[in-house]
Amino acid sequence: MSGARKIYTMPGPLRMYRGGCSLSRVDVAYETWGELNEARDNAILLFTGLSPSAHAAASRLDPSPGWWEEMIGKDHPIDTRRYFLICMNSLGSCFGSTGPASVNPDSGEPYRLDFPVLSLEDVARAGKELLRGLGITKLAAVMGASMGGMTALAFAVKFPTVAEAVVSISGAARALPFAIALRSLQREIIRSDGAWNRGSYPLGAGPVRGMQLARKLGMITYRSSKEWQLRFGRERIAEERKTGDAFAIDFEVEAYMEAHARKFTGQFDPNCYLYLSRAMDLFDLGDHGGSVEAALGRVRAKRALIMGVETDFLFPLFQQKEIADGLEAAGLDVTFAGLDSLQGHDAFLVDMDNFRPRIGEFLA
Amino acid sequence: MSGARKIYTMPGPLRMYRGGCSLSRVDVAYETWGELNEARDNAILLFTGLSPSAHAAASRLDPSPGWWEEMIGKDHPIDTRRYFLICMNSLGSCFGSTGPASVNPDSGEPYRLDFPVLSLEDVARAGKELLRGLGITKLAAVMGASMGGMTALAFAVKFPTVAEAVVSISGAARALPFAIALRSLQREIIRSDGAWNRGSYPLGAGPVRGMQLARKLGMITYRSSKEWQLRFGRERIAEERKTGDAFAIDFEVEAYMEAHARKFTGQFDPNCYLYLSRAMDLFDLGDHGGSVEAALGRVRAKRALIMGVETDFLFPLFQQKEIADGLEAAGLDVTFAGLDSLQGHDAFLVDMDNFRPRIGEFLA
């Protein structure tokens, strides 16, 4: 566990957005960088993608590199001399926040599939509750990429006057059927692994193979065909790395996927993955006011930075354009950036040359 | 079994392109439409994609509709009053041609994983042997789509003077790493199903769940995000169709995939699927002469029709352009058609309004 991780326990139950039930005890794990100013108005709330923890960057208490290391710090785009950054582990995840792998106080056992249906609206609300706990009523910005970009929009629509700026990167106002099909298949692959056992696996173990296969499918959709052509081409693996198994891997691109899938396994709880993945499918800003346009029309932030990447086929660029147009119609000062990064959906994690200056300028 | 299916048994063994071994007895299943003319020069040899049988269209002996029904017949683009069409079930498949599900004459048992490594060059050679059996030395055209489009190119390069024309639709001169990753994952999903049992399942049964999941992944890659947005959007399934299972399907796009995956299961032998899928990954025309350009430079056909579809992300349009450019450099009269069909890689099976006139004109 990260030494920088703090836990906020909500004073009361959290009413879930769907399903008509509540979570009786809710922990929210988070980390912070920088200092909250006297006016308490320099905070940025950062929502993550599906799999990261709250450890977005190194700090004194946890010097290990975070998932957005190059974006956060002194003289970095999210400048911690100016801003008080809060990164939150999503509700439903397994890195300190309450989720399906947490113990249900009513039963003394992990929730597993008894966890209620999770929506990104619940993740956004948990973020709002965390702010209450920290005594923050105004944000300089709410921010996120991928699932976090969706959650940042949910936050801005549900709590329209809290954030002065909205930064949504490679996000979407609603899940497309193509993305739903891909995530649905990932979930089915996990559920098809006998070790899943309808969610009742020993925590920390479970459907290892299913998680690896689902992760591989994720990786294929997070990058771009063009990048892989340049990186791997048709390069074969060396003879001595071959296993002799029938249909074992031949190509470098297969070895790359295998290595990354193995790294992922054991880090992420399978039931949490299922809940967060479905929350993305269920997300539709149109639920708030009848249409995406109407929902975005509620946002009272002043400015927005909406970014996307041309090679992203999971969250295609027209989805970010839809967000930008909706916020512009709502009267926000919108900066839209459609980048030509090679790395597809994951570009915000790796293409720092393109992302850093845009985010830095917007927050300057 | 189709009443129209004929079997040609090769008079001797077939030496495989890779692995230095031979198949001692080779059957090739095929169907024909139209009549071979006196000059024996009006035949078209049609190679299929990964999963179809030789039953490309209805005939007197088998009136059930074929997989390319609207393309074949009197007054159809492949006009059977003029041409003698031969469609061949690929070597390695399970619809009459010798493959991993066939009995190995040396052991009396099915080959299963003892089947030698299959290459599309072997499929092309089996086609050439079939022509020999039919007493045909010249073709009016060699033709195919998807895997069949790759095989048609392999045929045209290996037997450069046989076909007067080449028609390659949504094919490629070599597999890209993105497509390799997707097919590799499909194979791993099948192999991860315990019922696969390293290939030793009861024929006709086996890894049903793995095949369904692999089929779903295939379907996602065969169509386009744009098409699914128009067809399904975020439509939910009716309450009464819900199963009550945790994480069972919510959306119409999921129900569509489930129905198609179930239809596929039991039709296709899992080991045959593994062999044919890998053959596509291994395919690289550059193996013939050092580069794709050099390989295509060998082709002595007079004309070529090279088609592709803008929404195809499995066999992207630039791959068909590469083929067209290579054949043009080789001196062929090349017609290149990059279509704006919505249906992605599968468009040749469904977007008849776009495909029929182009193929009809070329063959007229």
C-alpha cells in the first residue's frame, strides 16, 4: 500500500445512482500533492481510468513513480506550487476505496456480487463527498482521462457550479455500442474462467487466465494499429524463447501482450473490474436531462479543455468533439484539441510531447 | 453435407510449404456452377474466407442459399452462363477438404494437432492441384475475399501464368501486427477453454464457450463502429429477455453478438479454426522474392481488380492499395476500388449495392 494514501470515510451511507439501494459505509482512498491555499479554491480533483490507483505521481511519502508522473509536480503541467491536486481511487475499485472486494459491514464478508450496480455517477458523487470531507466547496478544475474523463463530465453535470474548469481527455458523453461490445466481451471472458466461480474466488487469486485474456483485449483497443506496425511489424520472437507448445507465440507483438497481461494479473480484483467496466457501458449523459446536449447545457464551469486522439478507436475523436460542442453551446470557453498521436486511446499516458504543453497552457 | 459437393483426391502427397513435411492423402472439396467451355479457359477459381464452405451459391443439386448467393448466377456479377465457377473449401478446413479434423491415414485417428503447420501457400497449391484434376491449365480469373483474397494473391504469385485476371477483395499482402494480435487472442481464448484439451476433444463437441467468445471477437473486428452505432445505438434488451445472471447482457448489441456466436458453434471445428487463423498470421508475400513488391512483380496476369473498404480496420484500405500499386508496377491493368461501405471487413458479404456492379463490370 502506498504510504501517501489517505482514506476518507463518509459520515453516512451513499445512495447509489441505480438500483435504489445504498452503501452503508464508504471509504474513499486518495492522494494529494501541493497545498490547499487560504481561499480553498486552488484544488483540482482528478478521476482515474479503469485500472489506476490514486497514486498519480511520486511524493515524499511515496517516492515510487505514479501513473501520470510526468504531468504532475513543480514546473509540470499540473503545477503543484500553484494547485492542490487530489487524485481519487474510484469507488468500486480495489486500491483503498470501497468496492466489491471490500468487506460488507452487514455480513462481515467481502461484497463480491452483492455490491450494488455501480455507475460513474456514484464515482462522481464519492468525489463530491471527499471534497466535503476536505472542506472544499470550489474546484479550480475537475479532470480525468478515459473513464476518468467520463466521470469528470458526470461530476460537472451533477454538481454544475463546483468546478471552474473541466478537463476531459479521451472521454465520452456516452458509451458507443462498439465499445460496449468490446467491454462486454472482456467481462464475459473473465466470467467464463471457471476460477471466477460466480465471483466467489479467494481474494487475491481467482480467474487469472480470464483476467489476462481480458487485459490483452484491452491492450489491443488501447493502442493503434499504426503504432504496432511501427513498433513490431512482423518481427518474430527468438527461437530460444519459444515454448514448444502448439500455437504458442511466434511474433513479437504476441510476446509484448503476454508480458503486459502477466504484469496486470493479481494487481486488479476481477469483480472490481467487472463493476467498473459495466459502469462505463451504462454511462450516458443523456440520462441527465433527456439528451447529451441538455446535460452539458447544465454545466456552469467557465472553461473547458476537451482532448482526444485521432488514432483512438475505442473513444473516437467525434465523441470528444460532441462534448466540446455541447459545452460551447452551454457558454463555456472551450479549448478542443484533436491530437495526431500514434498511441490511440492510451496516448495521454505516453505521448507527453503532445499532452503536456496543452494541459500546461490551459492550467497556466 | 451439400449434395453439390464434389471431392477431388490428389493422386499423390502434398508437400507443405512450411515445416518440411507432407500430407500423404489430400481431399479437396469443391462445388461448381456453369459449364467449362471447349477451350477450357472460362474457369474462375474462388477461394473463401476463414469459415465458409465451398457452397458459395445455390444450385440444382443443393438449392440452399450459399455464402455469396447474390454474386453468382445468371445475370449476376459472376455470370454462370459465361463462366465456369469453382469454389474450393480451403485445405485445413472442415467442410470436406483435408484438415485437422480429418482422419490421418497413417494412424487411423483424426490429425488434430498432428496436422502439419498450414500456410495459405498450401491452400493455393491445393487449388492448383484441383485444377490439374479438372484438366484446367488456364483460368479466366483467380478470386477471393478476406483470407481468400490473400490466398488468391498467393496463387497468382506462385503460379504466375495460370490466371488471366486476379480479383482480391479486402485482402492483404501480409498480416499486420494488429490483426495478428487479434487472431492470436482468439486462438488463445479457444485454447484456454478446458474443453479444448490440447486439441483432443470429441469431434463435433469441444471448446464451445471458447469458440463462442472467439467468434464474438471476430464479429467485432468484421464490422464497423459506425454501422453498430446506426444499427444498435444504446438500445436496451427487453426486460423479459434478461436472464437474471449477474453481468448478463443489457444492450441489443450484446444480444446480437450472443445470437451469432451461438449460431456459429458446432459448425466449425476448433482445431481447424486454429490452423486457418494462424495461416493468416504467417502469410507474407514478402517471403516470395524478398519483398511484397518483388513478389507481386512476378505476377503475369493481365488484369486485376483490387477492392477494399474504408471502415475495415482489420484489413485496412492501405493494404489493398499496396497490392494495387504492386500489381500496377508489374504491368497489370489494375482497377482499384476503395469503397465507403459501412460494414467494415464483412462488407463484401452484405453491401451488394457497392460490390456487385464493380465485380460485374470487371468480369463483363
